[in-house]
Amino acid sequence: GNGTSTGGVTGPRQTWTLSPQVQPNVPYSVIYQEYYRPEYYRWDAEAEAAYLSISADSVSGDKFISYDDENSCRHKVAYARDKGIAGVFIWELGGGFLPEGYPERDRLLQSVKKATGGGGIRIFAAEPSGYSLRQNYPNPFNPTTTIDYELPVESNVILKVFDGSGRQVARLVSGSQSAGNHRVQWDAGRLASGAYSYRLESTDVTNPARTFTQTKRAVFLK
């Protein structure tokens, strides 16, 4: 076909197909840490839904990620209440990745409580089925961060922190702990900014042959 002053051709007509890039089952914490900033937040008044609008230079247009916030929680519960929908209302805030006490999770829960009048709400915490070390939050952090981990049985636990050169800079936990969900805070205020790693070492008290070790990375930014 003929060329144009701005590039491209006038004919013949060109068509092409792009396959969307979809990453399923993304934890809430990943979306929150990766994308959530005040300038990204959007509220659709017509749909009464919250979403994040993230500009991506590598693709055409924005990425839209729906998620729950205080407004959407309240509207969903109010809708069920106003329509007289009976039964059990089950809501897993944060997709299981936001632990109890995490600020974002608490704000969502408070919104649900306000919409229902606060009655009849119960929080269920499942017993751990295996060992697990969670990603610290917030991350990056300054100067304190929280680390959660899970023990399926009573275990001897050591939780250490190392700097980029592998030198141990902190021992956060050392001793026997019961089965369940555990949490510890780390204050890095006296250390230099940079990347650190924290390692959980666990041994089953009744079965010493059963051990677990996992390491994760944390970033301290002053």
C-alpha cells in the first residue's frame, strides 16, 4: 500500500492477534506490595468497585487490577443486607496472605463490621498444616518490619538475620515454640540501608529428623 507521513501503510488492511499475559493466583500481598500507591487508587462510582490503575510502559494502556477496600467491602455487605439475602457470609480478606493485625486487613474487617452493625462476625484461623516462613511486611521497610512463620508441631526454632555479605546481624528467635502461627518484629534502625536475608531453622521436638529451613529477602531503606 501507500506510505503515510506518520509511518505505516494505508493498505492492504493489516490484522494481528496478541495473546494476553495472565498470571493467575497472585497473592494479595504481591499486588499490594508491587502496585499499591495512592496515585494508582481508583473508585468506580457506577460499579461501586475499587480498582488499581497501573501504567505499564511495556504494554499499550494501563493494567487494571480489581481488589477490595473499605468502600467495596461495605457496599457488598450492605447489598446482601438490603436484599434480605440469608445465610452465612464468608469473606477471606487478603486471600489468606494478610495476617491478623496487618493494617490493611484490619481496615477491611472494620468496614465489614460497620456495614453489618458489628454483630455475628467471627474470625477463624486455620491450624498450620506445615512449616512456612512468610514474606516480611512492609517490604521495603524503615526501620521496623514484621515476620510471620508457621509451625505445624512444637519445634525448636532459630530465626536469624544476615546482611549482604552473609554476616549474622540479628537473632530474633531462639528456643522451643508451640505449634501455630508466630510473629516477630525486627528493628533494623542501627543498621545500614540495604538488602538483608532472614532464615528460619526449625526442628520437630518429638521427631528431630524432621527439620525445616527457609530463607527470604528483606530490603531496608532509610
